[in-house]
Amino acid sequence: LALTWLEYPGTLGAATGMDGLVSDRVASPPEYRVAYSESLLLVPTPYLPNDYAATVPPPPDALSPFPGDHPAVFCALHHVWKMDASVFNVWMALLRSAPGSV
């Protein structure tokens, strides 16, 4: 039996072989169970060292991730070693197909 807890409250993906994720109802809402490859084992009270009651004001428009002069912002959230010439060419084609995007 392999469990993960007290690190990342999201799914680690099916390839990790984890059987379960120990979390709480705030960090891993039960209505999103379908998005997890692991079984959710929810503890009754929040377990992550966060202040769930804290509020963060929305950023000003100038700091918005989607400024008004750009129709789309694209990003790649993977290790840099995965970016070879063929992947770079796909990204360039994507950006050319969406004028004004960044």
C-alpha cells in the first residue's frame, strides 16, 4: 500500500503507482474525486499548514495574467530538458497561429 500526504494535495497521476492520498476536504474537495488517480483518504480537519480563512485580493488589471492586448497567454509547465527542437517548433507554430498571443 503506497500513500502520499503532507506535500502536494493534488493527484500525482496514475504513473506514480500511489494507492491513496491523505488530504482534507479543503485541499482536496471530495466533489473532485474523479480527477484523482489515487483514492482520497480525507481527514476530518485541515492538515496542511495553511490559513484557509485568509483572503487574497484580486490583482490589479496591470498584473493580470491575461492583459487586454493579448488574446492568450501560453506556457509550458514541464522540465526544460523536455524542450527539444521538435517541441520548440510546435510551440512556434502555435504562437504563429494565434496572433498577438504570448
